[in-house]
Amino acid sequence: MPSTNTAPHATRSGMLAAFDRFASRLTRWGGAPVAFALPLLSVGAWAALRHYFQHSEIWQRVINTGTAIVTFLRFS
């Protein structure tokens, strides 16, 4: 795969250059500590609320849906 951070590549298409900038920023953010801390805190809050929801079906669906969406967005 050719490098996308070269000047000739970026001048070929404005849309391609914009996407390259967006993807680079998203990649940097995804590797930041906050990108790990937020899901960790979310799972912690979900686990802490188990007694409040009495292990209900909705309680389980929340974590299943959330993890499926995050997995899809991170790896697609």
C-alpha cells in the first residue's frame, strides 16, 4: 500500500487529503489513554449498577449493544 503522507498523494484529491487527515487524527486519539479509560469506566459503572437493575435482561442488553457498537467502529 502506498504511503498517503506524501505531497503528490495529497494533491491528487482534496477529498482523499481530508480523509487522510481525519483518519490520522482518529488513529492518534484511539491510541490515547482516554480511549482506554472511557470504556473501562463505562464497564465499571455498568457492573456497579447490576444490583439496581437486578441482573435484568435490559441490564445485559446495554453492555452487549455497547460493546458490539464499539467493536464495529474500532475494527471496521
